[in-house]
Amino acid sequence: MEAQLISAPENSMIALIQSNFDILPVGFFIADEKGIIRYLDSEAARLIGYDGIDDAVGNTLFDIDINLGCGLSDELATILSGRVFRLDEHRCTNRRGHFAVINVQCGPFRQNDGAVAGIFGLLQDVTDSWKKKSELEEAIFELSVMSQVSEALSSTADLDDVLKIILTGVTASQGLGFNRAYLFLVDVDGRNLEGKIAVGPSSPEEAGHIWSRLAGQHRTLREILQDYKESEDNSSFSLSRLVEDWSIPLDSSNIFSDVIRVGQGTLIFRDDLTGDESTGVLTRLNTDCLALAPIISKGKKLGLIAADNQITGKEIAPSMVDHLQTFANQTAVAIERSRLYDSQLERARELELINQQLADSRDQMIRVEKMSVIGELTSSIAHELRNPLTVIGGFGNLILSTGQLEGSAEYLNIILSEVKRAESVLHQVLDFSRASRTKTRRVEFNSLVKAAHEILLVKLNRAQESPVLHLAEGELPIWGNPDQLRHALLQFMLMTVEELTGECSIDISTSINGKNVRMVIAFSGEDKARARVVKTLRQVFGNPSGTQKLSILVAGETLKYHVGNYGVEGSQENMPCLYIELPEYRGHTDE
């Protein structure tokens, strides 16, 4: 930036400069090669702080630098050498103490022959545009922070997470940048303000350690909010102890209750306080200046956010209180949403429980009806079959007693054997039918197993080795039909024990298995016995005969009706065993 002027007497040059530059909305000045101001316009005089043009002429660039701090006197030699000096949006205070933001541009002032005779400069007042720009940048910053906080809040409805996200946004350097932040909520009765959570370092040493580590990570606010659950060397925990179990009555006279009552954010200084309760609040938080913002939603007082810069001592600008209030408003919305979500979730749980109870009742009714129908059906079939079997057996015995067999004795014995087996099956069916008439109630599982074991011993041959019974200590209560369950346990015992007592030793035991009671029929013996056990269990539960199939069907349905199950378990090394499980009764089943 250079200016060429026609050679003329000095006053003529001044007149020419005035006619060309004084009409511009900028400050203009000319200084000679020694830095002495030879001319300036009224706008330049105003910006520097002189009373008028005559008052300024004759001063030096050094005098300007004393007030504006532009560095012109240091750059004089550089400019005279032909280079241009430029300084944009320089914030300064003039001779009269007025703040301004100016753009400074200086270049060499050349005569007609091209020789540098001094410097000329332009001073442009951009204070208004700078303020508008700053306000716009601040608004953009606030919107950006709130947008990222809102995004983080939308990812959770848990109240503790909501509060931690809010305070993280308040204290993160990429957010509002407060050193420490505290959050208090009004209790359910609306009478007290209770401390909930705090975020920030508890001491300068801790702050230096944390901030130096975070500075090297270069994380964005969005990344910090995504990792809000991370603790910083327990700093949040140690700081939270300042507010834990702290209850402040809302009807008392202190800064917290006053701010909530007024409903507007404010900045509190210790020197401005008089009441002991209010000064006690600052003393407990170990601070001399506190920014407060009430959390209010549709006139409902929810709590308060407090923040300070006690670690760094940085001044809290009024605009930061406004930003904090914006966070408080966002917190109010998030808290209401979280509580609504919790309410809806609790209602959903209640409805789910009701639906489950209805489903259980429906299944119970279906099972009762099913077992009742099975009982009636088996009883009718058994009675219809019992009479012809009795007749067949009677006539077979009569023929045998006459002695006139003529080679038919073998066939008659087969007939009588099959009749006897059919009658055995009918006895099982009739026993189950009679058991179906018993009402369900609380039953002691050990007693059922013991009763079934006693019946088993009666049915076994005396030559067979009796299974050993081991009952668990204490009661094993279940809920069900005792006769049906005893019948089912006995059928499982008979299907396995009768086949295997001659091959191996058998133990029957009871125990608790989680929420179930369990009966286990275990076998022990040599390799030959193991092979026999595997073969028998595979036949009984894999490819049962007609009689066994009926027994398994009836006993299995009985267990399913009582929400139980059965099966075979074991491994390549261990002998397989048969188990039966039923849910332990804990006093919640409807009769």
C-alpha cells in the first residue's frame, strides 16, 4: 500500500491530502521519517483520543503506541524500507480510556521522485462489527454446545446419566469451561434442596494433573460427552462428597432458596453476602464467587445448578451466567423427560406383571382342565377294559384247572401273562385317575420321595438290592397335587430301578438346585453295570415299550403340569443318572 504525491510546498500537500482523504470514514495520518505526526484527520484524532487535529500534530508514533499499543514505533524502520504493516481487529483503549477495536494499515509515503519521505496510515473503527461478530460467534458456540449436549441427552433416559452429562457440559473446556459444577434437586415433598452430584477437581493439584492429561487428548465436546461415565481419578466422587447428604430447606433465607424463589440465574460474591446461612454455603463449597441457575419447568421448581472457577480464579462473565441458565433450562426438560420415562417404564412393568399373571392363570386353568379330562378319560377306559380282562382271565384259569389242555397250556399261560400285564397298566391308570381328584396344595418334596420309595420297596423282589435313600436336610416345599406327584415319582423309579437293581447299586437323593428342588436316581458299578445302565435308560427314554411309553406319558405330563421337567444327564466318564426337577414353592402360588 503506497501513495504517490506531486511535489509541492508542504501546505499544498496538506491541502491535497485533506481534499482526498478527509471525506473517507476512516482515520488518516502522516508521519515523517522520524515518526513525528505531520498530519491526521479528525477521525484519527478521535480514535487516538486527542481533543483535535492541532492537539495531535507534532506527537510521535511512540505517543500513539503508549495508548493504542499497535507497535507502530517498532515497525517504523520496516515501513520506511518499503514494507506494509497491517493489524486487524486490534483491541485497545485510547487516551481517554475508551475501548475500541480498530484495523491498522501503514505504508511508505513517497514523494514524486519516488523517495520515501515518511509513512502514512489508516485507522478504521470496527468496534460495532466486532461486537456483532463476537455476539454471533458466542451464539453459534452456545448453539453448538447445546446441540451436542442435547444429542448426548437423547441417548439416555436414566436420571443419573442425565445429570452427569449436564455437569460434564458445564465443566468441559469445550463446553462452558467452569472449573467445578454442582447439582441440587428438590425432594419429593418440595420442601428441601438436596445435593445430588458434583463434577470437577477438588484441589489445584488434582486439577493440574487432570487438565494436563486431557489437553494432550484433543477430544471434542461430543467425544467427552460420549465418555461422560469415565471418572477422573475419582475427582467427581471426592467433590460429590461436598454435597452428599446436604439438605437445604427452601423456606430458609439463603442464596440457594432465594435464587429458586426468584427463578433467575445470578452471580454471587462472598463480599456481597451478609447472612450466615448464605456465607455458610460458600464456605462449604470453598469458593468466593458462585454462578447459580435455577432448574424450573413450567413453573415447577426442580432444582439448581451451581458453578465456580475457584481453581483458576478466572472471572465469571455475566454472559456465562446466561449460558449456565440455558443449561439449567435444558436440564429441566431432561429431568422431566427422565421422570416421565421412569413412570412409563414402571407402568409397563406393572402391565407386564398383570399380563404374566393372566397368562399364568390361563395356563393353570388349561392344565387343570387338561388333567381333569385325562383323569376322566383314563378312568372310563380303565373301567371299560377291566371287566373283559377279568372275564378272560377267569375263563383262562378255569380251563387250566380242568386239566384238559391237550397241548394248549403254553398258550393259556401267555394269555394269562398278558392279562396280568394289562391289569397292571390299568392299576396305574386308575391310580392316576384317583390322584387327579386331589386338590393342589403346599407339599413337602422329601415326604413325597420318601413315600414313593416305600412303595417301591414293597414292589421290589426281596432278592433285589434296595435303593438307598438320601434326603436333603430341611424342608423342600413345592406346590402341587401330592397324589399325582407321588404317582409320577414312583413311575420313574419303577421304570429304572426294577430293571437295574441286579446290575448295580442305586442311590435316590433330593437337593436344591437354584430355584428348583431335585430328585436324582444315580447308579454305580463296574463297566459292565455302566453299559447296562446306558442301554436301559436309552431304551426307556428313547424307544420305550407300550407299557413304558404310557407310564412316561402320564408321569411326564404330570411333571409338565406342575412346571417341572425330567431328563438324563452324565458324561463319557461318569455313570448317567435320571433327574426330576420341580419349582421350589416360595409362597406366591395362588390356590
